[in-house]
Amino acid sequence: MPGQNEGADAHHPGVRHEESPRHRHLASPVLEPVAGSATGPGTGPAAGAVTALGACGTLAEPELLLCPTCSAPLTGDVHRDRDRDRDLTGGAGTGDGGTGREGLGADRLLAALRASESRFRAAFCDAVIGMALIDAEDRIIEVNPAFATLIGRGVGDLVRTHLHEIIDPEGMPDRLFSELVHGERERFRVEKQLKHREGHTVWSKVTVSLIRDGAGAPLYTLALVEDITEQRRLGDRLEYQALHDPLTRLPNRAYFFERLDAACLARAEDPGPAAAPDERRVGVCYLDLDGFAAINEALGHHIGDQLLIAVATRLRRGFDGHDTHLVARMGGDEFAVLVTDSLGSEQLTELAARILEVLERPFDIAGHRLVITASVGVVERSVHETTPTDLVKDADATLYWSKADGRARWTLYDPDRGAHQLTRQLLATALRPALERGEFTIEYQPLVGLADGTVHGAEALVRWRHPRYGTLSPDRFIPLAEETGAIVPLGTWVLEESCRQARQWLTEFPETETFVSVNLAARQIWDSDIVADVARALERTGLPARLLQLEITESALLGPGGRPLQALQALADMGVRIAIDDFGTGYSNLAYLSRLPVHVLKLDGTFIEGFREPAPADRPGRPELGSRRSDADEQIVGAMVQLAHTLGLTVTAEGIESAAQAERLRLTGCDTAQGWYFARPGEAELVAAILREGRPALDGGSRRG
């Protein structure tokens, strides 16, 4: 029925209207009643009808009725049709006489149009976001108060204002805007800066929509503008916090990598006219404060934090003055200086030296005068031969080389040293899996009595049959095993395998009672129950405890704490022989010897080097420096042998390479020896063959193995 759907009667067959090109852009009706119409007195502008110009600065003319559906003006034909309908119904009115049903429908249409106009006008004027209607020449036709307030202007001041006087045209999406005005797109959204009357910038989210005419052709655009200035400020603050260290206010690790990534990417994509692609370079000075943990522990973390702030201030002032340098805090007491357009390694090493000089000056922190040093790792290379991750990884490794070399210095990355470190890391990672895969084997070197030349025992020496690097000697991987803790399972395996082999020798040669000597790492005592491990190995293999000798270094045996001594005492009580390896290079505290559960002293090889010189009787004339050293070594070894024998200990010498050495050691009273003169390390069958022969074939011993 008429009046049930707003504006529906505007297209009733009995209502005719024509479009006016001047006003068909309005998407919602702008209503003013026609003068002298049948709406009766009190319905004109004075009675409260809202005009666009009076409300929000519209350019629409009052006195013109628009269609609510297609926005076309309703012409005088509406009034003629209404008069015709009244005549057909006999002129019935709505007052005393009443009007016809058709007249009532026209009145309802006018009421619906006025209601629609009021709602549109209220929505447009009272909206909390800015709205602006813009013509094809980018000039404002109409704005609402929210838009005017947003930029500190009046509504009337903005009408006919060019859009670029308010919105910065820089960065406008030309393609999207072109698609919009040509009718290929309905709307797009963009963040733009608006120019406030007072000069500051207002960030806004602008949604631009297309308004079409009655035929569907593009006519005007409608801009919805939302103030997002506070959101942008909050976003900027959050971004700053995400990319900066809260303590020192320096860029953090994330920002450092962002700049490094950008530098490498920019150089890779656009080498520029100034240099060839392979000449673009980047460098990093990666530094760590020496002894910073001690300051935290002694003075408290609050003093440590203030020291970090002071260090950051010096670095920022000294090295963050131009675009190619960035100072960042990487975490803890680690900082980095990034040079994104390096001139070569010399520039970076000079920078590192200046960093050390800047930090050497004392810091006055909360009444404390603190003097600190730093270690710096320096990496500089072409961006085309590295990645950001590799660059920082190598810089970090070089930093720790600098610390290992003595601290308070800078160290330039060395590819050969880096390759060695990489190999160490690969070996350390592969140790435990290699043990599970059975890549380790044991070789044995005979321990020969110097008095009778017979084999008394054999030292077990582990080897790693690496699938890539070949056979590795213990010095290549035992330190790694101790660092990583893999020495515990590896040592347990070596212990049990050696005991099993010694049991086989005992079975085949029961009269010789050949013992096996196994090296014991200090970490095996600290990280495992070595007494239980030894007892279990002896029980599983059936080897008598007297045929097992355990070698431990002097420094590990006499180090702090009483646990090694307690464990070795328990092992000695079981009947296991204990030998001090490399004696003379550790604590050398002779007062301990009488109280230690020790049976054998193994002299360090440095004492045996002097025995390679001819004997004093074979050197007529004035002795030279080498001869004097040989005499001193012989006197020292003789004294240690006598001391050991006085304490009831036996002495073993290592590294014997000639018969002369063996003879001179025999004359000092040394008990047993081992070395290439007797036999090189080899398979267990080597020891068995010597046991069958009764003694090593000394003339050919150097060729064995």
C-alpha cells in the first residue's frame, strides 16, 4: 500500500518526473515544498523544513523536490497529476469535504520525502567521522561539521575548496583513483595526512566511494574521513618500543637486523653507479664488556644497569653520528656498531680501536669509579659473499676469539680460524651420535720394563674413525668431549672395552699378567659415579682389579675439592692401580705424594726431550746451552725417580724414540717406558704378538703400526 515503503510511490505509474543534470548527484533527497502546494499552510521553510545549505553548506537549491530513489527532481507534473486525480474523484477533500484517495497518496509521498531528507541530513551533519562530497574537478561540494572540525575550519569555508589544499596529494594511489573516477572501482581506502589550519598534521583514514547518476555513470565522489592520529602515535610508540632497548634507548637486535637486511638487500638489488656490485661492503664491530658480571655481583644490578646506560651514551655520541653507522644493544652487555657502507677492513679495525679507547676512560656511577675494558670482534666483507645471519655469527665468534686471546683487544675475523672453529663445532655435535654408530676404536701402546725389556702393560688410546675427516687422534676430540660432557659415555665405553681386551690377554698369556692403562678425565669423576663404573666394568669383563691402571692428570687430581681424592682412594682400595699422568706440569706439590692413593708417576714428555742429546761423557770440551739443559733434565728426572722410589712408587717415561734415550733413562732408575722406539700404537694384536715373542723387536720397533 502507498506509504509502506519510503519513496516507493515516487515510481508509481501515475507519478512522472524528469532528471536535472544539476542535481541528480545527490544520493539522498534535499527537500523543500513547492510554494502554494496542497500541503497547506505551515509546511514551507519557515515551518522547519531542513535545507542543505542551511544545515551543512549544500549547494542544492531549495524549492525543488527530489526523487528518493534516483535523486531526480520531481517537476510540476506531480501537482498536475494530483489535480487530475482530484477531479476524477469528484473533488473530495480531506477537511470538511475530504480529498480523494489519490490526493492522500501524494501527501504521504511528500511526508516520506521529508522524512528521508531529515534522516539523511541528520546522519550527514551529526556523523562523528568527516564526510565530504567532491565533484569531478576535485572541489568540495559539501562537508559536514565533523570534517570541518577535524582540520580546524568552518563548513562554509570549505565549500568550493580544492581537495589538495586539505589533503597532501603526495602518495595518492593514482591507479586506484583513476579506476574509481572511471567507474571501474566502487571505493578504495588509504591513510593520508590532512593539513590543519594551525599547521600541524592530522593523520586520517580516508575511504573514497563513487556516486553514480541515474544512468549509472560516475558523477561525484564521497570521502569518509576518520581521525587516526592517536592510533598512529600509539603505533609509533609501540614500534619504537619494539625496535629499541628500553634501558639504553639504543636500537635493539631486531632493529639492527632490519638495518642490516636492508643494507644487504639494497646493495644486491641496486649496486649504484659509484661502485661495481662486488665492491659493496658491510662491516660489524661486535663488542662485549669484560668482567661485567663481576660488577653486577659485587655492586648490584642497579649499578650494572647505570653502567650500561653510560656505555651506550658514549657509543652513541662517538659512533652514531651519520647514516652509515648504527650503534645497537644486542643484549646483556653486548653492543654492535654496524657500518652499512664500509670502505674496507682497515676502516673497521680503526673503528674498533677507537671503541676500546672511548671505553677505557673511567665511569663515575653512583659514587663508584669503574674502569672497564671491552673485547671486540670485527667482520668486514662484501655484501655479495655473505648473509646478515652469517655476518653476525662470524662477528660473535670473533668476539670470543678476542676474549680467549686475552680480552681488552679487537680481533679481525680469520677465515682459516673460522673453518677450524666450524670443524670443532661439527665434531662436538657429532660426538655422541658417533659413539652410538660405533665409529670409535681403541689402539694400544706397550709399556716396556727398562730393566728386562719385557712388556708389562699397554696404554689404551682411543681413536675416532670419522667418515669425513679420517682417523682422528685423541687431542682432536677429547677436549671437545670434556667440554660437552660426552667424555662420560665415551670414557665408560673405553673403560669397558679396554678391560675386556686385557681379559683376553690374561686368558692367552696368563703368566705375564699384562695390565691395561686407561686415561681418566676429571669430568668423569665429577659427572658420574666412577667407582661404580669401574666396578661394573671389572665385573662384566672378569678382569682382576690389579690388572687395571687408571691415569689422571696431576692438575685434575690435586685441584680444589675432595671428591677426586675420595673416589681414587675407593678405587685404590679395590686394588686398581692409580697413575699420575704428565707429572711435573701441574701443581707439583711433592708434599701431597705421601698422602695420595698413587702407585705410578708418568713423567711429562718435556723432561724426556733433554735425553735426546748425547750423554755428558760423549761431549768432550765446553758444554753448550743444549748440553746444559740435557744435564739439568737428567738431574731432575733422576731426583724424581729417587723420590718416587722412596715413596714406594714406580716411574714411567713417555716419548722414547731411540736406544740412547732408553739407556739413559734406565741409568736414572726409571722403571718403564713407552714410545715409538718400542712400538707405535696399534691394534690389540700388536701387543699379543709382542707377548708371544717375549719382548719388542727393538731394531724394528719404530716401523711397527
